[in-house]
Amino acid sequence: MAQVGIIMGSTSDWETMRHAAETLDALGVPHETRVVSAHRTPHRMVDYAENAAGRGIRVIVAGAGGAAHLPGMVAACTHLPVLGVPVESAALKGMDSLLSIVQMPGGVPVGTLAIGKAGAKNAGLLAAQILATCDALLAERIKAWRADQTASVPENPA
Ligand code: RP5
């Protein structure tokens, strides 16, 4: 059963959001992926947010670009932690996405990550780290993943 829900505003966001999914795959965290648009499929968005916890989802990773209202609107409709990924937009390079996601009003938090691939990857990692607070085996897998990352960094640039 999926523990993390990865949602995004458009299929065009998948190239970015797949990095969240791949990170969760590497850590053995069950997850699901859905296209859920705040603007084009608002009822699907509310339905997803209201029913995620009841289906066993424990963290939601939401990515969107431009007028990126999806993470905040989902956060407004669920008590689950929501991690927001600003997808890089063509016109404004994702600054619009970032500012749309990060400036939430007090009382409705969205944990906002970096723009683009790094943000998606870190959202996957952070979701796993949240789950690992009550999953000792997952915590060990995250430590091993970190050790591999450290070992992969060469001391010399060439
Ligand atoms: C947003 O509009 C999506 O999250 C996407 O980043 C952006 C562009 O969507 P498409 O026009 O490519 O479907 O809602």
C-alpha cells in the first residue's frame, strides 16, 4: 500500500517529479503517482486530498509550475504533511512556482523544496525521512543511501 502520494499539476511535470519517485524507489518506500491539477481538475484535487489519509498515505509530495497552487490547496484539505516542489517554468524559470508555493499563510504549512530536479529528489528523501521517524528499517536504508552518496564523491575533480 502506498505511503507517499506524489501528485503533480500536469503530465509535463513528470520529467521533474520522476526524481521524487526514483528516490523513493531506491529507498524501498511504496508510493503512487497521480496528475491532479488545482486549476484543470479541482474536484479531483479535493477528492485526492480529502481521501489520501484514509487510504494509508502518510506524506504528500506535490509538484506544480507557474501559478503553482496545487501544494497549498492540497495542504488546505488534509492534515497530512505536504512537501511542495516548484517545477521550473519556461517563462520565469520557476521563480513563479517557488513564490506561489512558499508563501503560505500561517496555519497551513507546505514544506517547500528547491526549484526543479533537486527539489523533487529532496522531497522524496524528506518524505522517506519523515516516515523513518517510526520505521527503524527505513532509517537504516536511508543511512546506507547517505553512506553510498558520500563514498561516490571523488576527492579530485578530474
Ligand atoms: C501547471 O502548469 C503545471 O503544474 C505545469 O507545471 C504547468 C504547465 O502545464 P502544461 O500546460 O504543460 O500542462 O498547472
